Amino acid sequence: LALLFVILYSASFIEGRVHTDDKDSSSLPILSVHLVPHTHDDVGWLKTVDQYFYGANNTIQHANVQMVLSTLIPSLEADPSRKFTYVEQAFLTRWWNQQTENMQQRVKKLVKSGQLSFANGGWCMHDEAATHFMGMMDQTTLGHSFLSETFGYAPTVGWQIDPFGHSSTQAGLLSSGAGFDALYFGRIDYQDLALRRSQRRVEGVWRAGADSAGDNADVFWGLTGSYGGNYGPPEGFCFDNFCSDEPMMDDPDLEGYNVGEKVAAFAAAAYEQANEARGTHIMMTMGSDFQYENSEVWFRNLDSVIRNTNEYNDKGKIEEDPHGRFGGIKVFYSNPELYTAAKHEDDLTWEVKTDDFFPYSDCEQCFWTGYFTSRASLKRLERYGSSFLQAARQVEAVSSLGSSPPSSTMSSPNHALDSAVGVAQHHDGVSGTAKQHVADDYALRIDKGVKASASYVSDAVGRLAPGAQGLDFELCQGLNVSVCGTSQGADFDTERLVVGAYNSLSHERDAYVSVPLEEEGPYKVYDANGDEVEHDVFEADDKGVAEGSAPYVMRFRATGVKPMGGKFYTVAKAAGGGPSSAGAGAGAPKPRPAETAESRSLRGSEPPLTATRGGLTVTFTPAGAISSVAGLPVAQSWGYYTSFDSSNADLLGSSAVGVEPQPQGDYLSWTPGVPGTCLPGYLDMEGAEDRWLRDSDGQNSGAYIFRPSRKDERLNILEQSESKVTVVEGALVTEVKAEFGEWVKQTTRLYEGEDYVEVEWTVGPIPIDDGV
């Protein structure tokens, strides 16, 4: 339940002035219009981050970020009144490193003067749903470190204009908690947006911190894009090279002079926007995706808008505000920081929001929730990279004791991984909404970063850890598919395998360690004191899933691993031969069908099938689906539905979703819920030229949204077979393996001494010849 109440945003806030019939226009306040030139540069989406930077692969999308920055500097220098706001430091650092000393000094001068400012200031504009708060903090810190070290600059405004919904974590931890005074964004649910616009509630105060923080956790929030659900300019005033709006033709000696017409349209747009807001200041976001590639085109037109609108206002040539709230208009260059300060000066009382802006939808059946799980493997790799980055930083800190720290954040031995994980936090990265070749690029960057940091960590551990000197450690990145080159390549006839377990948490912990092996054994495991450690060796579930996956996996429990500390274990071949030992000479666990008499000891004489480890009991259906955990009922199944594809609407029938596909609309004039004006989605296979949606109600199911083919669509539940259930019971681990249909395999795993259930599944290969 969302709670809504009112606070005073400063000690002296009063209600704004309201026009009454007994006042003439001269007594009304002037509307201040803040023009905020900006560009939104996705750190990967339809093209990779480097392709966007260079302007490569323009058959997919024309975008050239280096030219945005290169043309921006002389345009700002040409007029000290001009301002620009930049966001994504992953691009700025690429450009900065290529510049001469002279150019770098020119940029520093613009930053110092306030002409060039930075909002958000992170490595990217991160997602807010699929991210982990640690990744959000890390990428923000990386960008802020560059700005601080390079310009002595600290951003004070959040700028999340494109992510698909907004979390209270962003408002609390990543806004007020990061020292931001305000947070601006574009996308909220279309119904919420319409209601807020009608009630002048497009800005307010967001209190999303801990209860104990009180109003210290407050942050001012506001919508961008003239409250149209995006972050672009008002209709008719997009002056980019790739926009089709008429420019300001302001020479009366030339044909096509249109100043009067353009000023009237601008003033009308300003008054309409102001009528949906409170106070005497509004912000117009003058820019959009990858714009300002030819910055002077934008600025010359904005110069003309500002000069002529102010002149017309001074001469009384602008139509009166149709809503009777303002007595004139003043237009000027601004930035989000200046706009936030101006809103404070308005001294208004603001509504307080305490929940989030999820889920995001732009029409009746268009909930952007599919990306919560899209590209699960990339999401897993991002978490893995982020987790290892924390451990590598700790090793770097210990290794650097007594020596000089890196000269900058960018010179850290872990910067490659820091940068790669930072890029992946982008709202088209970890969200899974980028094209396939871009998702591959994110994965490649993380992989390279992990390898670089692993090499550094291996050297550091070899120098610092007692008894580890001279050992060459390898980080096994493929444990989720039973791949580890060192353990699989070990010659146990002549050598022993040393396994290190590092705990990056702040408290002591126990955890199970998995070691892929090429042979069943027998083996023995010893701790650093030479004491034997109990273990199991099972057949691997994922044989053949990945190239080089091991046929066997050893599992043992690392116990008492200290905070930010590690333990070493030695795996050696046991004397004798035959099957692998599990603990002190017990036979290796063997799989057996669940319905055989041998397996009844696991469940008793009657169904249901039951497994107990560490005081935790899990029951299963005869087909291997979980039916209860710790006495709590669970209903589990695997299924699929036919997703909606507007290109097949005729095949599905015109009543498939109750609409017919509509002509493509103008992206820049998108209106939530209006046919023909929907935002871009993930439509077709790689390389498709038509990347824009036909209609908001005709949006395809894909990476952004999961959407069935019909309103009455039902799940197709995969068949469960009792004959495909197998139970494996070892000294430490119990596994219940089941198959669902022909292409889903599931292993439910319980560990001795642990109070959780691990469910591991493999989906695929999914049949593609059935027309679904």
C-alpha cells in the first residue's frame, strides 16, 4: 500500500501564486523556461559501445559519440551563455584519452565555468530492475571518480531518463545517499503519467531511505521530456541533423522567415507544459538519443529561440497564457543543477512519495517486465563479474599495503573488470534488451576483465598467502557448466591439486566448493592442517552442455572461512583404486531410479518422495517436481506459451489481441497508449531494418515485454514422467534429478549443514520446427 503525505521541502515553503480574475497579466509571475541541451548516449543497445563511439556499423543505426563531443567543445566556446549536460562517462573517458593537452585544458575551462556540466555522472545510465545495488554503486563510483580526479567535479543531480521504471533504491541509495539534490527521469506507467499531468503532480519529493533517515533521505524528483513520457524536446523543436522539424529561419531578408510562427508555437508549448506543473520554472530537455553530432546546428537554432522569444515577450507580441497563470515568458540556457536550485526558490509544498515507479507500461497490455529475466546467462555473468570484482579489490588493498596506491582509479589493476561490469549495468545491458551481438560484446568484456583481474589476484595470492608461494592459481569461471582447466588437467598420479576458497564477505562463513574432474577417483581431500575432509564425487549434470565440461564433480564443505580471508585444501589421489571415496571409505554415490526398492530408504515405504538434509525436508511428486519445502506447499511445473508477433497477426486472427497493426509512428512524438507512437522494442532477428514498433497495442513479445499471442492464452505444461526421476545420495549431498518433456532437465540439491534448497535446470535445445 503506497502511503502519500505532505511535508515542507524547506523551512519556509509556501503555496505558489494562483491567477484570479481581478489581476491583469502584469501582476502575474513570469514563466522561466530552462532549456537543457543534452544527449542520451546508450552504452550499447543496437550497436556495441565502441561502435557507438566510432560511428561504426551505421547500417543498424547512425550514431557517432566521438563527434558529439568533438563538435560540442567549439560550440560551447563560441558563446559563453551556452550550456550542455553530459552523462555517460564510459564514452567521455574514451574521448578524453584521445585528446591533446590543449583540448583537455579547453574542456576543463568549460567545466569550471559551468558551461559543461554532468548529471548522474556514472559510467553509464544503469538499469534499476535487473541490477544489484552493488553494481549500481560501483558504476556510479567509477564515473564519479573520473570526474573528481579529472575536473574536481561532483555531480549533484540524478538523470535516469531512459530506464524502464524506477526503484526506491535509486531514489534512496543512489540519489539522496549519493549526495544528489534531485532525480529526473522520463518513463513511468502511462496511466500514472496521465493522472499526474492532469493533477499537476509531475514533480515532488521522494523519500525512499530507511525510516531512521527521515527527511535526510529526501530527494526532489521530476519528469523530463515536457512530461510526455520521454526525454526529448517539445514537438516541433528538434533541431538535430536527423530531425525533420523546421529550423529557425530568422533572417527577414530571406524567403521562409518563420520567427513569429515558431515563437508562437514555442510559447504555446511552454504554457501547456507549465499548466501541468507547479511553480514558476519548467525544464525543457533539448536533445535525445545520440544527438548533437553536429552541435552547432542545435545551438544556432536554440540561440534563435531564446533571443526571439525573449524579444517578442518584451514587446508584448506573445499571446497571453490561455490558463491565466503567467504574465510572460523568459527563456535561457540552463542545466539540471540550476533548474533544481530554481525549484527550491519557488518555495512550494510538495507531495511525498515513498514507494517506486514499477512496473512500467506504455499501453494496456504492454508491461515492460520481460526484461526482468531476459538473457539470464548475461545476467548471471554480470553478477559473477561484480562479485569477483569485490574480492579482487580486497586483494588489491591488502597487496598495496606499504606501497603507493594507483595514481588514479583508471590505473588500478582491476580497472578492466571495473569498466566492463560498469558498462554492463547499462539499462540495455544487464536488462537483456540489447541486440545479440551487443550482448555478446558485454559478455566478452566481462570475460576479459575477469581474466585480467584473476591474473593479478593469482600473483598477489602467490606472494602473500602462507604456503602458497610459487603456486600458479587459476580462477575457474566455468563451474556452472563443470569446466575448470586446472582441475581437469591435473595429473593426480604425480601431483596434487590445491583448491583455494576466498570469503569476500564481512562475516565468517561455510560454503560448498565444486571441483570438476575428469575421473571418478578415488580421491582424498585434506585441509591446511592435514586433516581429511569429507567429500562426494557425483556424475556432472551438465555433461556436454559446454565444450570441455567434466564428467564428474567433487563437492566438499569449506568451513570457518574468515571474513576477507581464505583457506586452502589439497585434493590427492587415494591409495588403492576402485570407486571414489566419499569421506572415510564409503562407496561413491550412484544414481538410481526413484521408484526402485533401493531408493525407498530415502522416502520411506509410501510416497511422497522425501529428502532431508541439515534439518530441511523437501518432498517431491513422483515425477520429481518439488511439492513442499520445510512443510510449506509448493506447486512446480514447466511450461511455455505462444508469444505475440504482430507480423503473424493474420495467422493468429484479427482478435488475437483485439487490435490490428497500425502504421509506424514518429518516435520523437511518442504518446503513451496512442496507436502508432510506441517506443522501440526488440522486434526482429539481428540486422532487421525495421526496429520501431508499429503500434503500442501491437507490441511484440520479446526482450522488453513477455506477451502471449491471445488474451485467453494458456500455458502449455510440459509432461512429467515418473520414469525419468533419479535420486543420488552421497555423504554430504542429495540430488533429485527429473526431466520435463524432452528439453527441460532439473536437479534439486540439498546439502548437509545448509538450510536452503538448490534448484539447477537446463533448458534446451528448444524445438524450433514446430512453428511456435
